[in-house]
Amino acid sequence: MEIFNQEFIQEIIRLTWKNPVFMALAIALVWLIPQLLIRKIMEKKYEQKKIELQKNKIQKLYPTNTPK
């Protein structure tokens, strides 16, 4: 005899998937988690690019190679 029979499993699936709160939470998690990861990556790239641009501007103001 199985611990969880097929009817019990089907009932759990029905109660879970047809529950609006669970579905809202599941959709929000599937939507928000990748968005947060992408946002973090984009923010890191933006900061690196900002620092690189700042270095380039400083380099133009104070060149290291001066003609003799």
C-alpha cells in the first residue's frame, strides 16, 4: 500500500493550483526573481562603465605622456 494514493495526490494538486493566493505568489516569484537578478547584473555593469568613463575623462585632463 502506498503512503500517498493517487486520489490524495490529485486532491493536493487541485487545491494548490486552483488556489488564487498560491498562483499569485507563484507568478510573482517566477516574474520577480529573474528581474531582480538581471537588475543587479545591469547595475554592476553600469557602475563599471561609469568608473571607466570617469577614468577616461581624468586621463584626458592629465595625460601621462608629455612631449619633450
